[in-house]
Amino acid sequence: MLEELKGILTTQAGLPAAPITADASLADAGIDSMAVTVLSMQLEDRMGLFLTEDELSCAPTVSALADLIASRAAGTP
């Protein structure tokens, strides 16, 4: 899920790939409110997942964000 997340953020939100590492905070990875909004829309379009911007923004790291998305995709709240 981490690589898919990185792909969405670089291709759809226009972020550079270099700072998007598993242990980076969202801020350090350049994931701002606009990127979170784009991510939320892409997750819904691509995977049928509905995660609010607030839910996505609460993840402390990129890895935690990927884990949240993966658990939601697996049907775990």
C-alpha cells in the first residue's frame, strides 16, 4: 500500500517522491491539506474507500497512513 500511496501523491497531488518515506511525518513528506483532499478523492475513485480528510490527516507518519488505508481496504474500521 505504501508504494500505491506514494504513486497517488506524486502523480495526482504533484508531490516530489523523495521526501515520501515510510517514517516521514505527513508534514515532512509535503502532504498538506490539498494533498490529503486529493488523496481522499483518489481513494474513493480507485478503491471505493471513503476516508475523510480528518481521518487521513491524523496519521502521524506516511507508514501509518498507508496502514490506515490498507486496514480500511481490508474491511477493518
